[in-house]
Amino acid sequence: MDCCKVGKLILTLRQEKGMTQKALADAMNISDRTISKWERGVGCPDVSLLRGLSDILEVDVEKILSGDLRPNDIDRGNMKKIKFYVCPDCGNILFCTGDNEISCCGRRLTPLVPQDEDSYHRIHVDEIENDYYVTLEHEMSKQHYITFAAYVTSDRVLLMKLYPEQAAEIRFPVMHKGELYVCCNKHGLIKKLKNCK
Ligand SMILES: [Zn+2]
Ligand SMILES: [Zn+2]
């Protein structure tokens, strides 16, 4: 542990929270002299205090230990980098646009890798009134069905959840240039090859 780096990080996070040394010390049931020592790099927090510190400052223990809170990826707002995740336990659908660590139900999730359409996962798009009418000739049984569809443009993600026994059809409002994804519970994420207009 580099006490100087750790101390600087604690100082920064404490100030972000608008807490005084005394307030942080009180929250942790320790003396404010201890906080002052850490922040000056004179000593590092005892391992037994890290959990409490991480809860109050709302950062991972690992981040405190590394003394470094650099963002994961400076490009992290880029919608072209969107990644989808589905939790195998609860079915939760998550997405992010950076190299974040995504977890659910206590497991770290790996991003779904988009595949091309195949004959069974062909995505048809018709423009009806002001909507894209998206259909698939895919079964919608409990064992095998389309779980969600997502339309991603440079500034928004529209996600539609589907359920078994429904029809495999979704309507999205027509938006400018975007990319269309569908997800099958057995075959994973499929990206439409030709972009919508
Ligand atoms: Zn989950
Ligand atoms: Zn399928």
C-alpha cells in the first residue's frame, strides 16, 4: 500500500462527499487525528477499517488500496461500444458503454458477443407510420424465445423486453441512424447487418 497515494485518494473522496475529517472520523468511530494522518500519508488505514471506509466513501476496497480512481476507459460514453449482459441467474438485462465490471447475483458477467443474422434469426424491418416494425420468424416457446430487442443510436438505447408466448414482433419509433439487436435465450445476441435508416 502506497500511503501517500491512498491518503490523497481518501482526501479527494472525502471532499467530494462534503465531509469534514471529523465527520468521517465520527462515522467510522475513530479519531479525526487518524484521518489527518492518512491524508498526510503518514500512515495507512488498518485493514479492519477498509470495509467501513469503502462503504462511507462508496468505492471498492481495491480502489482504496490502489490509491487510484482513474476512469476505466476515457471512451466510456461511446454508444458504438455498447455491450449487453444477461444474468444467467435472474435474467436481468444490463448494458454499458465502457470497460466496466458488471455483476449480478454475485457473479461477474461477460458481455454477449453479437453474431450475424442467420436464416432462423433473420430480422425483418418494415416502416409503418412512424414506427419500425421489427419481426422475426422465431419461435417464442418457454424453451427458446427472443428475450429482448434493442435499438441503439448515438444518443439513446431503446430496450424492449419480450416474453414467451408473445409474438416475435417489436415496434420502435423511427429514429435516426441506429443499430438493431435482438437476443435469443439459446443463441445469444444477434445484430442486424444492415443498419436501419
Ligand atoms: Zn442476476
Ligand atoms: Zn434462437
